[in-house]
Amino acid sequence: MKKLRFGLFENAQTNDSGTSTWRHPDSQRHLFDTLGYWREIARICEDAKLDFLFLADAWGWADVKGQRPEICSLEGLDLPRLDPAIVAAAIVGATSKLGLVITGSTLLEQPYAFARRMQSLDHLSGGRVGWNVVTTGTAETAVAAFGVPMVAHDARYDMADDFMELVYKLFEGAWEAGSLERDKAGRFADPSKVHAIAHDGPFFRSHGYGNTNYSPQGTPVLFQAGSSDRGRQFGGRHGECVFLGGGSIEKLASQVKSIREEAEANGRDGNSIKIMSAFSCVVASTEAEAQRKHREILDAQTPEVAVASYAWFTGLDLSSYDPATKMSALHTELSQTQVARFGDKTVGDVLKDWHAHGVRTNPFVGTPEQIADIMCEMAEGADLDGFLFTPLIQPASTIDFVAQVLPVLRARGVAATDYEGETLRERLLGTPTPVLRDDHPGSGYRSLSA
Ligand code: 9WY
Ligand code: RBF
């Protein structure tokens, strides 16, 4: 079995992913806006040799009948939050090996400024940065806040393709690797290695010189998470690491297969894409104790959050439908993953399901050996490359996972015992150099420098 990779999924906000576990006595997430919280999380990750910390992100708010329901403020449901790039910058100085993956929106960011932000993080971290490219699920309220027009779901991915083309020019072509000589005799940079870019795309334009020099990885490691049809196409073209929401081994296996096929159709080696599944667990030394801990987590949640939270992800107010309505009859222009994953279930089923675990799938509950067995079965059965651990209570769930489950996986030889490789790309993708593989479309933009 291949050696698995591990990341920790986090959010710089009090509650995330449709659950309201902040009231649990062990949760520290109400301190999401303090440096102390993030230093502690970074220390746990690095001590456990996790490959990276992943910061999800979103804009907008839960909108039910044009309102932000009061329950959202009472529960800290979708707001307030911090900017993940700033959180990552704060963690850079407190760590030396941990990868830092931030989520950035191609609908709402300015590509020219965003490229500089990512390059700055890549420089200061010595090549430890990744970017989770999203088109923003919460688009309707987010565009209202930004004062920009709404863009429909699939068109947002067309926009994302254009955004990528422009930032590849900036990441890869504007300043060649090694352009800085820093020679005090009078050559700071080699002018022949600095190139003007020109981009006139359907959504974005940029002409002139890049604002930042070539960073250790050139392009940050590209993550992708949307699993709608159009999202998967985008992932097959640009993604180096694809994050799946979890589910049955059969469902994961078919998603993995189709992502690898999509990559092949884009002239890439399908196996070069690392595919990681979300994974939650509640672990204790006995099954009965684990079940008790799980009940405590469920009790920390309020049922009212389910309706508001589902509306946040999809814009659909499930309380306004007959509970017998089939989910397949509903449509969203927001996060399609969160409608499609319920197939033929009814609105009533989904409200119950969402109350129990929100956007995540059901957590696995059991002893460290039982959890390790499931992870190995999933990885082998679905051809996964690793897991993004999605904790229910922070930092308690992560501490349980790294202290109890990870050692079992290490003893079985499926988890690394130390950091290998200097940059995030070399470590995660096993590339021989820190930069994009030659079969990745972004690498073609280096020819600007020819
Ligand atoms: C996230 C996981 O509709 P799609 O599923 O293709 O414009 C819609 C787009 O943002 C959605 O993609 C949304 O589902 C993507 N998405 C995630 C999707 C999955 C499956 C496991 C994590 C995701 N994390 N969109 C985010 C996120 O942090 N921010 C976001 O805007
Ligand atoms: N964020 C989205 O905007 N849309 C999604 O469909 C989405 N799906 C997710 C699925 C899983 C399994 C996980 C762990 C996260 C997902 N996220 C998604 C990211 C995250 O939960 C969300 O942006 C935060 O809750 C922000 O409030």
C-alpha cells in the first residue's frame, strides 16, 4: 500500500461546515481570532509531522428569505472570520516544515494582486504554500457584498480558467527563476530575465511587469475541491491535489477514477494528481467510550443551525419545502456538490443528516485500530493518496487523531515518520524539483522567458 499523506482541515471562524460544536467544553474555536489559537494548531500539526494545514474560506452569509438569520450571529455560524492568507503568514514564522494551504476565490480576488500575495507567502515560507482554488459557493451574498454582478455556476469555472491563465503568466513567466543576482557591484536583477506579460482574456486583462519575483515553487501547489461536473473538469486540468468530501468507498473510487481520466484527457499523468478525502473520526480506547464522546458532540449542536447552514451552502431554505420533496428536484447556482451528494433523498432526510454532521459525511467512531482499518480500506479501495482530517472539536479531535490513530498507521508503514523534501510540492507530489511538472498546463507559461 502506498504511503499516505495527511493534512488538517481548518477554518478561521468559530463554527464551520454546517456544525455548531463551539459550545462543546473542549472546543477552543471561539478564540479563532487570536494568534495563540493558531500557534497551538500549527505546533500540533508540525509535532505530528502532518504535511499541511489547510484553511478553507468563503465569503457571504446564510441567506434565508433575504435575511441573515439571528441564529447565525448567536452561533457564530458563517461570520465572523479571518483572512486565511493572513493567518498563514502568522503561522509561517512559527513553523519550519509545515505546508500552508489557503483557499482563494477566482470570483472575488483580483488576479494581479492575488498572485503577489501567494508569491510573498511562498518566498517567506521557503516554498511551503498551496492554493485551494475555489469559485465560491456562497456567490449570491458575496457578490452583493462586493458590488459585482452574479456569475452562474459553470460560468464561474470559465472565469476560473481565465484567472489561472493570467496568474500562470505572473507566477511562471514574468520573472524567471534565478533572475535576482543581488550583486552590489550594480546588478540587482538580470534585465534579460524580466518579461512583460500580456493578457486579454474573456474576464481578466493585465499588461506589464509582474510585481514579485519568481518564488521557490513558482506556482503554489494547486488544490481543487469542487466536485460538480464542471468543477471536476477544472480539477483535471489544473489541480495537483484534489480534495473530496468523503462517502462510501464505491463513490470515492468512481470520483477518483473520473478525476484521473480527466487529467489524462488534458495530457497529464492521472497518477500524478494526489487525491485526498475528507475524514472525521471520534476515537477512544474503547468503542463504548468513543460512542459516548460522539453523543456529547451531537448534543453540543442545535437543530436550528441545520436550516440556516444548508441555506448558506446552497441558497436553498429547506424549511420552506414539503419534507417529502426529493432533493433531485432542487437546483442551486451555489455549491452544487451539496445538492448532488444527496441523490434521491428527501428534504426531511437531509435536514436530519445535516444536523448530525453538516457538510461532512458521518464520522467514524471507534478505537484507534478500528479507525486505522477503515482508513486503510478506504485508501486501498478507492485509490486515495491521503486524507484531510476534518476535526469536529478543535483542537481536541486533532490531538486525539495524532496521538492515537497516527501511531497505528505509522506502525503499519502507511504514514511517514518524518518530513521528507523541503518544499510542499516535493513532499506532497514527490516531484524531483519544487516547480510544476512539465505535463501541467501552467509549466507552458515559462516559455514567456524563452
Ligand atoms: C469550496 C470540498 O459547485 P462545486 O461543488 O463545483 O462555486 C461553487 C464552488 O465553490 C463549489 O464547487 C464548492 O463546493 C467548492 N468548495 C468545496 C467543495 C468540496 C467538495 C470537500 C471542500 C470545498 N471547500 N468552496 C470550499 C471552500 O473552502 N470554499 C469555497 O468557496
Ligand atoms: N465550502 C463551500 O463553500 N461549498 C462546499 O460545498 C463545501 N464543501 C465542503 C465539504 C467538506 C467535506 C468540507 C470538509 C468542507 C467543505 N467546504 C465547502 C468548506 C467549508 O466547510 C466552508 O467553506 C466553511 O464552512 C466556511 O464557513
